[in-house]
Amino acid sequence: MGELQTLLALVVLIYVLSVIVQAVQEIFKAFYSSKAKTMIATITQFMGDHLTLAQVQGALQERGLGITALENFSKDDFRKMLDGVTFTAQQIQAFPNVVGQQAVAAGQTAEQAAAQIVSQLRDHAAAAFEGAMAKFQKSYAAHNKAWVLVFSFIVVIGLNANLIKIYEQLSVNSVLSQAIAGTASSLTTGGTTNQGGTNSAPGTPAPATPAPTAPAQNQPNTQPAATTPKPVTAGIAQPPVTANPNQANPGVTTATAACDLGCVISKNQGSIQTSLKAYPILVRWSKWNDDWGTTSADMFYLFFGLLLMGLLVSLGAPFWNDVLKGLTGINNSLNGGAKKTT
């Protein structure tokens, strides 16, 4: 039972680190505008000369939307938006004139033939839109995975969150291990939504330092009454998806930015600070010199512990949330069986 409590406490700490990495990534994405830049590159690549980026951005600006709003557009939404786009003479001439020739052969006027070509241009751009969004999702996901790995090592090294050292500390301090493990249930209850509509990550209760006289071995999943942690929120600021009331086409539903750069940075910085205060065992800045040691074995454990922790944290908060749910279920089952036996 003691080993399970230690493992559960370790998973809790890894999950909290994953949430911190997610918050750092949100700050980076808001500051660097990575999603907008990836979207611009994708639209430029797929639309080509038939539809310029300026035309797409102009149509979105008329509706009060940014380029990232395209992520929530369907093919039909994008096609409706193109009804308000004016094509240049060069774009019309560059488009294959088979439709225009057919229209002229059918006895239509030059204006009618031009209208047919413009309609085909819009249909062609709308058909390419689906491929562009598939490419965007793939490219953006690949960028996110790479940055998650980078930020995981930055956070782990910056906090000196050495997996081996933390495990050693938890294994010898059963009271601390139990106090952290006792917060697992509250972490897996799911996200909350504040009054402003901002989605937040699961709450991160702060395990206060338990009284040293608490009999941890007799209470495997119960924290001392004097040190019951109070839940705090380690939120990840995410702009909500809402419909823009000023849209010209009612059928287009997109995400509007409800939080500017300063708002995103402020909220996520607050979440990081709250998490570190709640789990001070993760902050090992003062133990850098102790961890280095003097032997080659100390050096190996230092680097191996940081490397392993960085790789585990890079798996992401959703993964560790699922692991935490599974371990919490096992822990509760064992505790329930132990109570019935007693």
C-alpha cells in the first residue's frame, strides 16, 4: 500500500508539471501567435494565385474575425464568405477559361461568362479549403508536440524537478506522500468554468505540510485533519468558442478572441505560481548543489532523473489525467477492501 501511495503521489506531481507546461505553452502561443502564423502559411500555400491571403483576411475583417477563425469554418461557411470577395482581372484571366468558353458558346454575354468564371473560382477555393485545414491541423499539431517537448525540459530543468530525487523524498516521507496522493481525487474531477466563461484545468489542491505525528500507515488515503488541503485552481486560459453577432453570413460560426495577450499571460502566470505554491516539492532550486554530488553516479542520476522527468511530462496533461484516474480507482478499491476486512 505504501508503494502505491508513493506512485500515486509521483503521478500527481508529474500531472501538475504537465499542467504548468501547458500553461507555459499557452503563453508562448499567445505571445508568438503561432496558430495565426501556421494558418497564414497554410492558406498561402493552398490558395495560390486564385485567392490571395489579403482577400481572405479582408473578408474575415469585415466580420470582425482574425485569421485563426478559419479553424472553425466548414467548407460551406468558407464558400459563403467568398461571396463577398472581389477577384481581380488578373485572377480571372489566370483561371482556366473553359467555363467562360462554354458560356460564350451557349450564347451568354461576356459579363455572364465572367460571372461564371468567378463562381468557379470561388468553388475551386472552397474545394481547396478542406485540404488546407487538414494540412493546418497536421502542421499545427506537429509544432505543438515539438514545443511541448522543449517546454517540458525547460520547466523540469528550471525547477530541478529530478524524478529520482523526488521519488526518493516521497518514499522516505510517507506523510508527505500520503498528503499529495490524497489530492488525486480532486484533480481528476474534470475542468471547471468560471463566471467569465474561461475553461480551466482541473483544480490543484495545495497539500499543506502534515503533522509529523499523523499515523500515515493506518490511514492510507486520508490526510490529517489539521492539514486538509484547500482546493485552488491551476487554470489554463482558453478563449471560448462563440458566435460573432456581427457576421454578415449567419451560417458562419467561429471562435472570437475573448482574452487579449496580457489577459492570457496574466491568467497562466497566476496558475503556474499557484501550482508551485501548492506543491513546493517540485521547486528544488535550492537543492541544485546537493543534487550534483561529486561522483560519476551522482552525475548520472542527476541527468537521468531530469531526462526521464522531461520525457514523462511531455506526454501531456490529458495522458496523465487518465493515468491518475486509473490509479485513483485502484487506490480507492484497495482502501475499500481494507476497510471491509477491518
